[in-house]
Amino acid sequence: MNLSFSRFRQDVELAEQRALFSSAFPENAGLPPESEAFYLRKFGGFPHQPPAYEYIARDPDGMAGYYAAIPLTYQINGEDFLCGMVCDVMTAPRMQGKGVFTKLGAYSLDSLGKDGVDFVTGFPRRPAVIPGHLKVGWKIAFRLPLYLMPLRTNALLASRGVGMLAPIANMLLKATLGILQFFAPGTEGLNVREWDWKEFLADQDYAGFLRQWRAQSRNSLEKNEAYLRWRLGFQGVDYRIVSAHRGDKLIGLSILRSCRPNGVPSLALMDIMTLESEQSVLSVLVDGWRRLAARTGDEVVLTMMSEHHATRRSLWLFGFLRTPAVFFLIIKCLSDRAREKVLPNPSHWDLMWIDCDDL
């Protein structure tokens, strides 16, 4: 097999890359991720130079594979590390099963290391892609299960062909949530607000809040205003901020958006950051999520996090159930200092969807 590898040249190869995306991910046919505009927002708009690292494999018939990483900054024990968040890895259907994924991965990771990237992260859900990563030195750090808080059961049961049980199930669910709410931590002195994310950034001292939050976190993504404007802007959907306050002081925030996995109207909980006792702040935030869902017609709140943080936050106390769906955090260290300090301990990482490009 005659393969060559090089950096991707957006100015002359973008149309070919978009065609490869369409053939590799046919489920996105006609959807925004298939468009050039979406690509340019995602890979050209990130506040870093370069805004993305991109590599391709070619054979005599054209582009055979593509590999990309978005440059993120993580603070680990007070020290900044450059991370490449790997995404949009694809192989031409005609070349699948021929080792392109593994060979292009090896070339790309070597190039990323030479460009000063300390480590790379990935968040695969499909087990089939993990062996290809392991072959080039990635390690599975830990699992990131999906957790679901049902608010109504109509669409959830209908998707499983038992929609006729919804009235009874809704009565039982309402009673259960009422009991859980009775035992939930108190929220005296706290209030909750909902925002359009751009209005939130314009009105609140997010930078000051972020400094306090990072000071209490061992490993944390640099989620500054520039990052949020890129992360919440390239998808082209309506992200909402639900925030918790003690008086005028911002003490917690969450980021959410509506989605429809398997046809179920859902609120995807992208991120949570809190400064005070986590369960008390979560208690008032959950009230905000329920109000938002009542307005948008969403029937569940869906989120992704490690088992460690789900336990620490006592998600069960707010009605969350663990689902069978699981993402994985995979990591490969590229620099010596990363090999020493970037450890795959779930208690060190408070990761959610905001740390990846999903949703």
C-alpha cells in the first residue's frame, strides 16, 4: 500500500476533506457538521496559533485519511500544559481495515510532539476505534458513563415501544422526585438564574469566578471567555447558562443545550463549576434545570462524567440514573514532563462534555 503523510493544507485541500468527511460520516448528511462553514468555525476559529493541528494520508486515489487535534491548555498542579484534543479522525471507506488509521495516527502524534504538544486526549464511545489508538501508545485512563435524570417518561418509553405506560410511570416518577427533593440539601440564601450564554459573559465576572474555581482544581481546562466563545459558538445552537448565586456573588454555573438522542427531547448538561459546598449548589442548579426543561419541553437531563465525580456529587440524590452508554478518556503523553505529571487518576480530572467537541 503506497501511502504518504503530510500536514493538511486548508487552502487547497478543504473540498476534498469535506468529501472525505461525508463518506466517512454519512449520518451527518445534510447536517451542519458537513458544511465548510462549520469546519471553518471549528478548526479556524480556536483562539490559539495554530488554531488546529491537522494531518492527512494519501494514496494514488486521493485523500485516504484525516487526523486533527484542537490545542487546549490544561493547568495541572499549577503548571500549564498544551493538550491536543483529538477529533474528526476519519478514514476513507475504501481504505478501512488497511491500517491507515494506525499509520496516520503514529505520524500525527509524532508531529504533535515535535510541535510542542505535551499530551493528547480522546473521548471515544465506539469500542471499535480503541484498538487502533492503543497500537500507537494511547492508554485508557478511565470511563465516563452517561447519567440521565428523567423528568417525564413519555418519549423515553415511546422510544422503547411501551409508551402506553407513560401515565403510570410519570406518576411514580413525580412521587420519587418529590421524595428525593425532600432529602436534598438546603438552598437557603441561594438563588438561581438562567441566561443566554453571551448575556451571561457580558453581565457576570466570569474571569474572577474562573480564577477561584481553578484554584481549587488539581487538573483544569483553561475555560476562559475566549474558549467559551469558540466552544459555544461553532456548533450554532442555543446554549443556556444556569447559574447559582449567594446574594450578588456567582458561586456556581452550569452549561446546557437541548438535543434529541434517540428521539428523546433532552437537556445535555455540558459543564458544572461550583465554589461552595457542591451538593447545596447543585440542589439550586437542579431546580434551574427543571424550570428550563419545563420551558423547552425537554424530558430528561443527560450528562457525562466519571464515576468518581458522579459519586462525589451524589447524583443519585437528584434523581440521576447511570445508563449503559459509556465514553472513555484516553490519553497519550508526548513530553517528558507530561509523562511525569499527567496521571490517569479520575479524582484529578473533572471532565465533562465541555472538554471535548461532542454536543
